[in-house]
Amino acid sequence: TYSGFTVDKGNIQVLGAQADVDPEGSSDRCGLSVDCESVITSQVTINAANVILNGFKCANSTSHGIYIEPGSLNAQILYNIISSPEWQGISNQGNSGVKISYNYVTGVTDQLPIESTNHAGAGIGITHNVISGCTGAKGINYWGGPGALISYNEISGTSDSAIFTEKPTTIIEYNVINGGDSYGIQIY
């Protein structure tokens, strides 16, 4: 178990015990073995370019699960479980080239499971994520730059739009949306 940390050196891979192991929509990809996860109990902050964060379980953070600071181009957030953060599960603050894929986000209430914001950033991919058990907000909130790809995500049980974007150039395809209380896809 680790406390939260900041990655402030670029061109680095930060690999947990479950790197490249798909959570497949499960909050426990290890069965009964707790020792198989690298658990982080506070916010992880990415504050450098070309950082890969792969294979962790971020649980019960009193702030964000994973927060990508402005200026952190080409971050890759892969194969993580984000469980019950107080704020956003994964938050990209306007960076280009960011890839958020194969993550399982659950237990986010009154905040956003996945967001890309600040009306900036191009070439962003939000793909193959599972969002469930998140109430009080949208599933994926995209306020980024043009040309994003939001695809192959499974989103269930949100109380606002499952996918929201203000960019009509966003490619939204092959997502599965179930049981939300508002729009499946909202283009503002």
C-alpha cells in the first residue's frame, strides 16, 4: 500500500503489480488475494510529459484518484482501478496526446469519473474503460480540444449524461450505455 504521490520527471513508466492486466469491470481482479494489487490511498498527480501510470488500484482518495496537471503531454493512464475518490476519478487538465484506457472507475459520487477539461488538448483517447456505480454526475465529461476519440467504454448507472462533449468533432463510437438517468450521449 502506498500513499499518494507526484510523478514530476518525464519519460517514465510507473508500473503497479497489475500492469497490463485488464480489470474487466471488477474492483478486485485478484480474487481473494489482497497482496496482488499495488494500492494507492491518496491522489496520484502527473506533472511531467510522457508518463505512463499502469496497473494500480487507487482507493478512497480524499481528492482525485489520478490528476494530470497542465503541461503533462502524452500521459497514459492504463489498467487501473479507481474506487471511491472524493473528487474526479481521472482528470486531464487540457493536455494533448493523453490516453485513458482499460480503467475501471467506481464509487464516484457528485463528481466526474473521467474528465478532460480546460477547452484544450488534442489527440485525446478515452477508450475501453468501465464506469459503474458512479452517481451525481456525468460518466465521461469531455471539455477538451478537437478530435478526441471516446470509444468502447461501458458506462452504467450515472445520474447525468453518460458521455458529454462540447466538441462536435469528437468521435464517439462503440460505447455501451445502460441505466443512466439522463442522456446517453450529449453534444452541447
